[in-house]
Amino acid sequence: MKRLLWYLIAGSRGGVNRARIIKALHDRPYNVNQLSKELDLDYKTIKHHIDVMEDHDIIVNSTGKKKYGALYFLSNRMEEKYPIFQEILSKMERKKLLY
């Protein structure tokens, strides 16, 4: 999971936005439209990152199907590994790779 998070957050172009989505979902569940407004990002951008993270078992949705209005949560696996995510963010921020 650590390697996957490094790749998804630090090793790819959309990593900053994926990190923002993970942090938001750690606080509470959101649907794509709510995340779009909360993070001030385009709906399609959020949807793309949601799809990528869903494919990698980082997040799950409330319906189990790709349905409009479905709430998204961090997966159980991601909840368990959240400290690793925070460690990655911390290292990136120290090296000015993020934000």
C-alpha cells in the first residue's frame, strides 16, 4: 500500500488533487458534486480521480455502483493505512513537492 500511495500521490500528475480528496474523505463522506464544490475543482476532474482511487481500493462508494449522488468513503484498507498517507504528505511538504 505504501508504494501505491507514493505512486498515486507523489509519482503522478494528479497527486495533489488526489491527496486533497483523500484528506476531505477522511473528515466525512462526500459525493462527487459536493467534493467539487468543497475543493473548488471541476466535476470531471473529481470524477476522474475518484475512478482512479476506486480502482486501487483507496475509496469506496455507498452503493457499490457508479451511480450519481453516491457517497464516497475511504476504504477500510485506506483508513488503516492513513498514517502512511500522512507520512508521505509530510515528506513531500518538507521537500516542497506538494502545495
